[in-house]
Amino acid sequence: MFESEDKLIAGMIEGNDAAFRVAISHYQVSMMYLAASLVGQKIADEVVQEAWFSALKAIHKFEKRSSLKTWLLRIVANEGKTRLRKEKRMTSLEALTEADPAFASRFDGSGHWNPGPTTWDADSPDDLLTRDELKACMDQLIESLPDMQAATLNLRERQGYALNEICNILDVSESNVRVLLHRARLKLFRCIEHFQETGVCCTD
């Protein structure tokens, strides 16, 4: 019935329950990932629920300048930021992007690792990542990241969004997205290196 996004949007505008169910089945998981990155697992459900309410109220105004999924994620990001401000837990973007000597030395001019993580016990990073202990440690590290860093890492690495799309969803400049992503990756690779060297998970 809703084989195209245009038909799905039309159904949502008409208030078709089946259209809403299809939209939820398509986009709920991505919305939950982003909400959890911003506000944590405990209140992610509430943020996504509020995002759906907001989306239903505004769907007739959707101008299709982006995909429906990107539009919905933008609403989730806005709802998450609003919730954080209410709880006085919003970390300033300036604090997240201030100069870090380790950051400057870790990346070359094109944003690639310089040098990469230290030696690996396994044959390759992919082999190492198959270890359940490391996966659990990485999940713990990601959960401990500042809100905007975690959201940026989630959108880029888990959901595969381009930088300009992340800018649109989180409403930040591309330069800030790059810095947030690099800082999150830096902490993640420090965590991997420490685990590789000691077998102990460190999320500091």
C-alpha cells in the first residue's frame, strides 16, 4: 500500500493508521538509537514518543527537503536537546570542541589516524572486535560519551549518515560535527588500546 515514501507521507497526512504503523516499523529503531545516544536508555522511550507526537502534528508541513527518516531524526534530536535542557544536563558545544593536544596529534590533515592504534594481539581490528568483552567495553564507553559526541558517533558509524546529513539532524555546523566525531573516535580508540594492552575496560 505504501511502496514509496511519497505514498507513506500522504497516508500519514491523511491520518491513516496503517501508514503510521509502517512508519514506526521503518524508523523506530533508528530513532531509539539516536535518542539513547542523547539522553540515555532510561528516558529514550519518552523522547521518541514525544518525537512521534511532534511529527504527527507537523507532518502536513513536511516539505520533503530531506528524507522522511532524516526529518524524523531531526525531531528526535530536538526533543532530546529540549529534555536535556530541562534537566540541566546539556553539555555546551564549546566544552566538547575545545582544544585537546592529544586530538591534534592523533589525526592528519585529512582526518585520518596518524598513527593508528598501537599493536593488536589479534590478526586485525575486525578479529579483535569479535571478542564479547571488548564489545561490552565499547558499548560502555559509548554510553559514557558526552551527549553530542555519542549522537554524532551513532549517526555516522551505526547508521552511516554523511556529515552534511548529521549537520541537518543535530543542527550544528560541519566543522563541529567533524570535531565531535573525531573526539568520540579518539576516546573509543583509547579504550580499545587500553583493553588490548591490559585486558581491562577503561572509559575515563
